[in-house]
Amino acid sequence: MKREKLESATIILGKRVVVDDLKIIEGIGPKIEELLQTDGITTWQKLGETSAEQIKEILTRAGERFVMHDPTTWPRQAALAHESKWDELRAWQDQLEGGKLPETV
């Protein structure tokens, strides 16, 4: 990925962006990133190609403290990052609450 694209991503997302840093995905922190990487999901592309159900299985296997997380939006967020669609990613993340779609009334 070109340096200019990462600089653009950093400006648009408001945080430093490093290629394949899974933590730029809303809802993924250091521990979950580590779990995913251990399971072979090390890139935005790979995360984008992984179903939410598969990710949920990884979280469930990891124990109680991870089962509460909802990975439904993670593959799409990762796909947007992989495609360098930073404006789209930012707009969508602004609508999410901890990586989840907001509850509709």
C-alpha cells in the first residue's frame, strides 16, 4: 500500500494507520487482534473474507470475556480498509457503537 494512501487514511480516520493493523476496525482491540492473528487472520483482506460466524467462533473459543463482542460489521470494515475506502469506512464507523450497528427502536 502506498505511503500516500496511509497518510490519507490517518487524516480521515483521525488516528495513525499502519497496513493490516486490525485495531483500526471499530470493535477490535489489542487482545482480539491477537486472537485473530493466532487464528491466521493477519490482514485486512483476510478479515474481510472471514464470515462474522467464523469470527464469533474464534471469540467463543477464547472464553467468557470475548463472547459479548459482536463481529457482524468487522468483515465489511476490513474490506473497506483493504480497498482504501477511508471516507466510506469513517462514515460507517461514525454510525457504529463499539463496532456494532446501533440498536434500532
